[in-house]
Amino acid sequence: MIRMNKWETIREEFPALQRTINGRKLVYLDSACMSLKPNSVIEAMDEYYMKFPACGGRSIHHLGEEVSNAYSAARDKFARFINSPEPKQVIWTRNATESLNIVARCIDLPKKSKIVTTTLEHHSGSLPFVERAQRDSLDIEIIPANDDGTFDIEDWKKAIDNKTRLVSVVHSSNVTGTVAPLREIIEIAHDRGALVVSDDAQYAPHHPLNVRKLDVDFSAISVHKMCGPTGMGVLYGKEEHLDEMDMLLHGGDTVSNVRLENGKIVPEYLPPPEKYEAGLQNYAGAIGAGAAAEFLQSIGMKAIEKHERSILTDVLSQMQDMEHVHIIGTDNIDIKTGLVTFYVDTVESAHDVATFLSEEFAVMIRSGAHCTHPFHYQLGLSLTKGTARASFYLYNNKQDAKMFIDGLNTLIDAST
């Protein structure tokens, strides 16, 4: 009898991995864009739709109570996942993009204050703050990342001054995989009276995230990158900031009472989290998000981090010896999430690399500029040609890595 190891057993939980493409077993290396979903998440969402597909909060009948309980339990699970002090500090959003926009649009920033961000940000981590600065005539300073995706902490000390009120920083880059020195950045910002919002879309699925220990003011997370459903995100915020910020949306479920006084409508709004969750909620999505958090915690984020780095170490060591392959980002595994971005100088574009690997080897990778145009411009890389990205997750193994390397070698041989 053949006994599967822990990681092979985990692979069995992902039904998509049972597929074959053009006669080959699927190798999925695009988790930095979208992760696959385990049975437990799919089943949790199916249970909602099949057993109690009703409204939460609004309906006091039996099904309504079941929805409310499951919805509340999901928030509790996610709060534990990031070690939030209180579940009410976990706000359900559509994605990290919406979470970052809420902060950028709704936080109070005095006139003549400054925002600080970087060239390495995903567009969702920079554009909302660029627009806010333009709207209110605020200063904004862009810290250039080093070409390998690392940061010089001295640049942060210079940029974050006493005028700075908000810092937006990507915790783990979706291009270089590098992990920012977030704790040091937060300490510098807080010493100078600034708040920090961390883009944790790439960090949260792969590393232990402890918002309380970090002392971060806001954290934005995309659930679809961490084994959860699409259309679900999380905004974590410190209680005092969530209480003070303006609302983004107004309407149902945000109010405790709406009075009619002398022909005028006078609303009384609820505190967070309801303050930021207007309208009918994505109950199935929230339940799936809670199930995803629970699934990852059952494995252990440290174990996931170690597993991914083991695969990435092997991949990087082989790619570094390949002619015509150019890797973007640091090779320091200790400060890197499990992805590698690269280009092949004998192939016209990254899309050609991705198409070849998909069609000939059933290896799914990402190609393009990865919503990080400024960093590509900084490196002098063509947006048209783009870069290719292979990203690894808990369900990948050494055989997946081998198929990727074999495919890449075959492509290079064919193109030279």
C-alpha cells in the first residue's frame, strides 16, 4: 500500500487538479493571480445555497437565523486567521482593490498632508492614493524600489516626514515576490504621526499574518488568492480608524434608524462592520472565506511558507543556470514569496511563453505586466512584451516544478 505524504493528501482536496489538458495532467502555477479551491470551501458555499439560501439579519425565521449565524462565524474565523483584536474590525469587501479604495477615499487627511507609496505597488495599491492626492491637492511621494524588489529603509526614513499622514505599501510583491520590511516601516510612520495601509493580497495566503503584532493600521486582503471564492475581500482596520472614517456606501443594513423629522430624512448609522457593508451581502462568499481561513489554519501558515520555499529554491537554482532566461527580483529565499517572474530573450513576448507552456505542457502561468506598470518602466521592460510569472502554492509539488522547467527548456531549445 502506497501512503501519501501530507502535501499529496492536500492536493487531493483540489478537484481542479484532477483535470487533464491536451492529454497532460494540469500543472497550475498561477496562484498569485487566482488560487484553486479545496473541497471544504466549495462544500461550505454549496451548503448555503442548498440548505439556507436566505437573507441574514433581515429575516428572523429559521433560515434567516442560520444565515446570520454562518455569516457571523465566518467573520470570527477570518479574525482568528489574521489575529484581529475583534471580529468587528474585519470588513467584508469584494476584493483587496475595494479595501484599498475604501481607505483612500474615506480616511480624513488634512490639507497640505502627504501620502507615501512606492514604484513596486500593484495598481490597486497606488492609484486610489494617487487619485486622492489629486482630488484634494495633497502631496504624494513615490519611493523607488531597488531593481530586485527590495527597499532601502533609509529611503523610508527620508520620505516619511512630519507632513506624512498615510503610507501605502505592498507587503509582498506580485512581481518580485519580495517581502517588505513592514514592521520597520510601520514604526517609522507611527513615530511621525502617519498611518500605514498594507496590501496583503500576496502576503496573507502564503505567510503568517498577525495584524495585532505588526501594529498595522489597515490591511487589505483578496480571498480569491487564498483558496477562497471570487468576489470576496477583507479590510482590516484598527477600531478607532474605522469608527472615524467616512462611509463609502449608504443604504440598507448600515442604519439603526432612519427618522422622518419635519419632512427631512435623518439617518442614524451603525458602527463597523455594518457601517461599511451596505446592502445585501455575499453570504456564500463570506462563508467560503471563513472556510478558506479555517482550511489554511488547519495546515499551518508556517508549514505552507516552508513548503513553497522548498519548491521555489529548486526552481530558482535551475532557472539561474538557463541561458536566455532573465529573472526579475531577488534570489533571497528568506524574503521572498513563492513566485518567480522572468522573461526569455529568444521569445517575442511573455504571452508566447505562457501559450507554449499551456498548450504543450499543460502548465498554467501568468504573462503580462501584472498591474505593475511603473515597476516595469523602472526596469526598462516593454509592457507589450511583458514578463512571465510562475507562482507556487500549497498544492504544488516537485513534479509540477519539473514540468515547468522541462517546458521552459523545450521552449528555449525550439527558439534558439
